Amino acid sequence: MLTHYERIGGEQKVRSLVDRFYQLMDELPEVYGIRKLHQPDLQNAREKLFKFLSGWMGGPQLYVEQYGHPMLRRRHLPFSIASAERDQWMMCMNQALDEVVEDAALRKELSAAFYKVADHMRNREV
């Protein structure tokens, strides 16, 4: 059985997904809420998300090798995240998935998995 990493097309496709995700975060005015939670320069965030997704999708554990266990919720606690921020993040990711991933079934699987993670990052109600 192929991993999501293999099904998406490996390193280059994961990088393309992350790059498009952050381009959208910069371009879409309706996601300003999450954009302002990030540093002005998104390069560090791009690299960390790429490394995380590589391992999360079943590829090389680049993030773990460099930073240790992701502990995503703990790492995101300093940021105020509610349903609006989750939904803005998902808007960027779903559009990036639609544009980068050809396989419709894989897009659906990844979107559902991303939603679970994004929803878990919420640390406030409103």
C-alpha cells in the first residue's frame, strides 16, 4: 500500500503544495486572520511545514530529525486559534490541494486528515 507521500508524488509535490499554500495565504484577503499570526517572511514556516508534511504523509521524517516530536498543539498554543482561523487555514490548504494534487481521492483523504489536525489546533471558542 502506497503512502500519501508516494501517492502525492514525493518531495517535489509536497514542496509544491506547501509553496502554493503559503502563496494563497499571502494572496487571499479573506485569510488575513491567519496570515497575521505568521512572521512577515514565510520562508521559515514553509520549511517547517514541508518537513512536517514529509513525515506526516509517510515520507522522510525530516521534521522529527531536526526538531524532535512535532507536538503540534503545544507549539500552536501561543497563537489564538478558533474556528475562523481553522477555516481560513483550511481554505488555503483545500485550494492548494485542488491546484496541486491531480488524484481526487487523495485530495479528499488529505483534506479530511488536514481538517482533523486543524480542528485540534483550536484553543479558544470565539
